Amino acid sequence: MILVTGGAGFIGSNFVLDWLAQGDEPVVNLDKLTYAGNLANLASVQGDTRHTFVQGDIGDTALVERLLAEHRPRAIVNFAAESHVDRSIQGAEDFIVTNIVGTFRLLEAARAYWAGLPEAERGAFRFLHVSTDEVYGSLAPDAPAFTESHVYEPNSPYSASKAASDHLVRAWHHTHGLPVLTTNCSNNYGPFHFPEKLIPLMIVNALAGKPLPVYGDGQQVRDWLYVKDHCSAIRRVLEAGTLGETYNVGGWNEKANLNIVHTVCDLLDEMAPRAQGGSYREQITHVKDRPGHDRRYAIDARKIERDLGWKPAETFDTGIRKTIAWYLANEAWVRDVQSGGYRDWVAAQYGAQ
Ligand code: NAD
């Protein structure tokens, strides 16, 4: 049994689906169901007795303690977070409350639970914290990619809150001995990605005939990883990672945002040509850049590759094709997310949440 938090979000739901596809170990999934949480992502495991969904907050200590006592997980995998940089610029409070205070409370509940486990189970217990490359700040164009020893220089309220949570996790290991692992991953893309983020936003807007907004000159560079490769990395770190260590996870796929948008347009031209002809590229519009926008992130993933033998299964070319195919095949999911209709679906499937 493992406890996953934030398992109704983009990466968390992919992780839960992958986990249940790989083996029979049950999952308790604790998610607050913010705007980003979507139980429709988990429709294919609805009724599967290996998956227990609990709506709730990682900051609700009494609830977390109850879940730990009841289900006795051998690991906690913490995905729960506020995750959207633009939203953190509009208002950072939820980011502070969930990403920092929530992680703190989860760590405290985990510590009490772990300390009370019989010795054999205590040795096997793991707290895996899922984090981001954004904690390292912005890289100069010719600087080497981020290694695990790169200084933390977060620039957005989102990345600052994630950096704080990483430090708390580290401290709970060094001070209290909690058996923690941290992963810092580059930008993910793939199925169930909420259409406020770059790739799904471009796909969805392109198909709807809407403008494709590109921040500033579009030359901000990000490193991209197909979400299922992130999931396999987390599984691998959980299985074999060295306690107290952090692992950078990335696919060696540095791309400028504008290149990503061009790739999405070109593939859509091939896979879902515009009714009126011409290219989706005609819908691109440049908009005012995000304040404090980091220019470049790049992950050096050699440690996880070398020490744990992990490598991604997808290249960017294969992953982006799969992603676009998924969005084309799942227009109803997109419509529901946009309309809030999925909340009605959840109420019908699970009762009012
Ligand atoms: P997401 O926003 O899609 O999902 C977050 C989930 O957490 C949602 O289901 C939400 O309902 C839940 N949640 C929020 N606050 C909660 C709380 N207080 N208690 C319980 N649940 C809560 O995010 P994502 O893109 O899936 O990211 C998951 C994790 O991975 C985050 O910690 C994020 O920082 C990290 N990460 C994301 C990326 C990326 O590219 N998306 C890259 C690296 C790391």
C-alpha cells in the first residue's frame, strides 16, 4: 500500500494509472480536488478495489493521521501542490499554504507514523517528494544544465514555495532521520494535462480556432519530459534511491517555447488539418512576457541514469505525437475540464464531493 497525494492532478493521476498497470499494490489517493484535480482522469480505475480515493487536504493533520493509521502505507509520494506559475503571480497565498505549510504538516504526520512503525517496516518506509527544476532559477544560454548540487535560486512565487518545501523535506531527513527522497523534474507534457499549460493550451486553442498566445519572443527554453517517463523515474527512485538524496529527472530535450508551438502546429496540420486550409501557425500571436520569466531551464539527468539505470522511453518527437493524438481522441475530456462539466461527472460517479 502506498499513499499518493495530489493523485487527481496531471502527473499524480498518470502516476496512479501507471502504478496500477505495473502491479497489484494498492494506492490510497489523497487529493483536495482544487480546480486542477480531476477525478475523470481516474475513470479507468473507478471501481478498482486497489484504488481508494479520499478528498482532503495534505494540511489536514487529523485526516492524514487517520489515513496513515488505517491504511499503513509503506511509502508516501507527495505530488500535492499548487503548480501554475501564472496563478502564483496573481496570488501566492494558496502556494504558501499548500506547498509549504501543507508539506510541513504532511512531513510531521509522516514522521509520527514512521517513528511508531515496527522496526522492519520502519526501515522500508519512504517519503518521496516530487519537485521541479524551477527551484534552481534561470540558466544563461551557454551554462551547463542543472545538477543536483546547483544552488537554489527560485524566481517565481511558485518556485520559491517548492524550494521551501524541498528544504523542509531535506531538514526532516537530516534532523529527524525521516527516510526521504526528492525528485526535481523538468517540464512534463502528456495526457490529462490541464489546458492552462503551454502544450495543451496550444493544442486546444489551435483546434478551437483561437489565438495561440506566446509570451514575449518565445525564446524561453524549457527541458521537456513525457509524463509517463517522469512516472517511471519516480517508481525507480522509490525502489532504489539513496535516502536523503535528490535526483534530477529530465529527458535532455531543451526546446524554446516558440519551437514547441511550431511543432504542435505542424503536427496538427498533419493530424487534424484546418477546415479552412492554411497552417495553425497563422494563429500564433505574441503577448506581453510574464514578469520575472526565467529564460532557460535544463536538467542534467546523469545521476539517475548512472546510479539507478533509469532512462526515458520517449523522445520528444514520439512523446509529442502521442500527446497530440491523445488530445484529438479525448475532446470530451477537454470540453468537460473547460466547462467544469467534469465536476458534474464526479458528483454522478462518486456522489457530491
Ligand atoms: P497539478 O496542478 O495538475 O495537480 C496538483 C494536484 O494536487 C491537484 O489534483 C490538486 O487538487 C491537488 N492539491 C492541491 N492542493 C492540495 C492540498 N492542499 N491537499 C491535497 N491535494 C492538493 O500539478 P502537476 O503538474 O500534476 O504537478 C504535480 C507535482 O509535480 C507538483 O508538486 C509539481 O510541483 C511537480 N512538478 C510538476 C511539473 C510539471 O511540469 N507539471 C514538473 C516538475 C514537478
